[in-house]
Amino acid sequence: MLRTLRRGLPADCDALYQLEERCFDSDRFSRRQLAHLLTRANAINLLAVAEDQRVVGYGTLLFRRNSATARLYSFCVDPAARGTGLGRELLQALEKAAQGRGSQRLLLEVRADNRVAMGLYRRMGFIAHRWLDDYYADGCAAWQMDKRLDAPEAPDAASAD
Ligand SMILES: CC(C)(COP(=O)(O)OP(=O)(O)OC[C@H]1O[C@@H](n2cnc3c(N)ncnc32)[C@H](O)[C@@H]1OP(=O)(O)O)[C@@H](O)C(=O)NCCC(=O)NCCS
């Protein structure tokens, strides 16, 4: 599937809302939260757009003043577009965008039961360093993971998970 990556615009709010509905069972953003994210100066929203202009993935980075750590605040790929390398491509582009903004470290939280996302993060060089009990609305715990942005990806992708 051909797709391009571009920055999110306020007009993408509905498309992101619908994408979130397809991607997450709980802890989804409201339209209001998404509208806010799409206009925040301290956020970068990167969208993957298919040939027919459908938004098939997105990730949001948040930045704090005087901090070299960026946070991956949201990240998902449309179920119909998964398993084709888009998640990895989007994550690589997000890392580059964070580096471009001067960040030296990327931080994220992931559900402890989300093996696919955790596997991808590990193979991309993220390290789980903190367990967060009862982190999500349904009581699921999270792993906090981070990556130094100059760090290489794990050398052996097959055995790293
Ligand atoms: C996590 C997610 C973004 C991955 O997107 P994707 O486009 O399928 O990712 P890719 O095709 O680039 O695959 C990434 C890796 O996961 C592996 N993978 C993908 N789907 C898989 C599956 N169902 N089972 C096992 N491995 C899988 C791929 O083989 C690939 O391995 P590699 O790193 O060795 O290349 C996607 O599954 C998703 O949106 N999940 C729901 C939302 C979510 O969990 N977001 C993360 C919140 S922290």
C-alpha cells in the first residue's frame, strides 16, 4: 500500500477520531482532546495517509520546555494497514522529528499486555525501565520505555522479543 507521511492539521480531527475508534478499545481521545493536540505548539502529529487520502496511522509527540526528553503520547495504525511495516516507518519518522526538535531521549508508556507494540519498541531499541501499576482506565498496568535517540536499533530483530 502506498502512503505518505505528513504533519496533522486541525481539519484531520474527525479522521483521527475515527482511526482511534478502530484502533483502541479504551482510553481513546475525545474530539476535543484531538482538536487540542492538533493545534498545540508543543506537539508534533505525524499522519500516514493512503493513496485515497484515508488516514491509516498517526503518532503524536509531546515536548516540554527545557527538556531533552520527548514523549510518544499516541501511536496507532489502522487494523487494515497493519503488518506492512507502517508502524515501524511511522515510529522511525517520529524519532527523526523528535531529534529535529532537539530531543535526545524518547519516552513512552505501553500496556503490559500489548505484545505487538512492545515487541516493535524493543526491536527499535527501546528499553522497559519502569512498571506502572493500574495505569489505564481498565486497570491494566503499563511499562514505561525509553530510548536514547542516538542509540542504534537492536541488532538481531528476530531474537530481541
Ligand atoms: C503497534 C502497531 C502500531 C504496529 O503497527 P504495524 O503497522 O502493524 O507495525 P509493522 O507492520 O511495522 O510491524 C512492526 C513489527 O511488529 C510485528 N508484528 C506486526 N503485527 C504483528 C502481530 N499481529 N503479531 C506479532 N508481530 C506482529 C511485525 O512483524 C514487525 O516486526 P519487526 O519489528 O521485526 O519488523 C499496531 O499494531 C497498532 O496500531 N496497534 C493498536 C494500537 C497500539 O497498540 N498502539 C501502541 C500504543 S503504545
